[in-house]
Amino acid sequence: MSVLVIGDIGVVDGMMHVGDEAMFEAAVGELRARGVPAVGVSSAPEESAARYGIGTVARLGFAGLGRDDAAARSALLTAAASGETTLAAGDPAGPVLAALRESDGVLVAGGGNLASRWRVHVHERATLAAMARGLGLPVVVSGQTLGPDLAAPDAGAVAGLLGGAVRAAVREPTSARLAAAWGLDVRCGVDDASFLGAVEPPAGPAGIVVSLSGWLGGCPPAATEASLARLVERAAGIVGGPLRFHAHFGPLDPAAGPRGDAALHERVRELLTVPSEVVPTVDPRHSALLARGAGLLLTSRYHPAVFAAPAGVPTLGLVTDDYTGIKLRGALGHWGEPVTAPLGELDECAPDLVKRLDAARSRVADEAAGRLARHRRDFSAWWDEVAAVFRRPW
């Protein structure tokens, strides 16, 4: 018995994307805890195999294809799975098809890439699900954000993916409403990585953790970086303690120099007049512990909020566009009142929000603690359902 799990994983060029790896790690761990082994689809199969201790295969070969070519490839792979044709020797999807034929189903691990801006991921997931159904195998879709940017063909593919799944889940109410508009009934719950590692904050200094995305949503870089620096300095004056920057998309080897989010962090740090330090990117559990131990989290990345909120950490979500707003308000809303600020309006509203969060830290912690047992129970029940799907004869 095994389940083929697709997530946006694989360390390429030494760069770790903490959130994508975290959701996949959580899914594999929940399946494993219920006696269901996994095989992963990865951009770096050997690296992922070593990281998770599972079998892995490479992706399906959609990277770089335009919409028409992707549609043709999807039709080819679906026909190959159902036995109507065969793949050419050396086709990159050959190992995926072989693994699929040995599996008991497909799990689409949690993610935020079912949107037209990442069309390749829509093609991959919709096609893999169609291949599984062609073999009579069940498909489960877990913990997704849908859109919000979805061109009509992509919306149809995503709706088909969810509608053809035995079980499907999203991670915030906005996505649930979109699914309902398509006539689909999906589960809405916390992100798949919400309980990765220990939820209880570690002992030690609290202070401020800053995790910024390099994507500024069209805001002018120099002015935005200056606003971020002013916000961080004001927050440091209010909260106190160590000021730590931590990249959720960054290099695993700090000696290689700052890249990804870490490059933005360095530009902001250069503008500060208060001391700060860098906590290197290591792995999802390390990032989760860091976020959960903060006295205040300032983040435009999603998964720092996912990690911090269950531990009752006061969190200010910095919103760059509709997509990040939907995700951050969803992640924080599961645990209480979400507090967010538009990236282009930080000087006007963010300092006051930091003061409010600092003053309300006991209430924030109590609210999260009051919701923890229910979210854990619902989360566990979801994964019990997922495991039961793959144990059932089809």
C-alpha cells in the first residue's frame, strides 16, 4: 500500500521554500502515523527522498509549456494512464505513471498554487488526478487556497480537480465560498502545517521575528523597504527583546550570500538604527519553533503566521495583494481576530496596530488556547478520513 503525494517540494539551487516543504512534511507524517506510506512527486527527487525517507519521482513535464501545449500533454498523460496510448521512452512522466500504477491513490498536499499565476501547478495537479481516476484510484485534495486569480480554463480545471476528489479541503473561508459558487462542498480548516512540531512556544527570549516575502506586490521597492524599516524600529521600541530576521524562502547555505527573501531582509536591516540578527533558513520545524517563540511576528509570508497563531503569538500580517490578504486573514482568522496592514500603507496604520497587538497579547494567547483543542480534533479527524479513503478497496 502507498499513496502518491504531490506537493511543490524539492530544494533546487540550494533554496528552501519552508511553507511548501512544511505542508508536504505534515501530510506525509499524518499518513505515516496512520500506517499509510507515501511516495512523493518532487522537483529534486533525490533530495526529497533523503529529506523525508520516502520514494520519490520527478514532476510530470509541464514546466515551460504554454496553455495549448499543456492541454495536449495533459490529454496524452491521461490517455496513457487509461491504457489508450503509451508514453515515449524517456518521457519525464514515465516514473510518475509507474508509481501511480503501484499506488492506492493520489493526495494533493496542501498549497496555495491553484491559481493562474502558477498555471503549471494547476496543470500538474489536474492531470495527475485525471490519471488516477483513469486507473480507478481515489484522489484527495487537502488544505488549498483557490485563486483568487483564475482564468476560465484554470477555474474549470481546479473545479474539476475538487469535484472529482473523494475528499477535498481548503484552508480559508474565501476559498470555501469560491468552491461553493462552483457547487462543491469542501471542508474548511486550518492549514496542513499548523501543528508541525511542538505547538507550545520554546523557552527563551521572545522579542520580534520578521519574515518578509521578496514579492512587494508592485509597491515601489525603495519606499517600501524604508517603510518596513521604520515599522520594525517602532515595533522594537514597543516590544523589546531580540530582533530576528528569518527567511522562509532562502538559501540553506548562508555562506552563499542572501537570496530570495533573505536579500530583502538585508536591505531592510541596512536601514535600521537598532541591532538585529539573522536566523538562517534550516527546515520547517526550525522555522515553526522560531515563529512560536516570538513575542511579536511581523510577516508578509503566510507560513510564519500559520506556525505562530496556534501558539498565541501576536501577529501583524503585511498584505501585498489580494492573494496574500486572503491567506493571511484566513490563517489568523482561524485563531481569533486577524490583524493585517496593506504593505503600501505601513506608515499610516501599522505602528498603531503593533501597539494594539502588544497591549492585547494576553487576550490573543487566550483566544488561541481556547480554540486549540477544537482545531486539533478537527485536524485529526480530517486525516483519519484521508487515511480511510486510501485503505478502502476501489
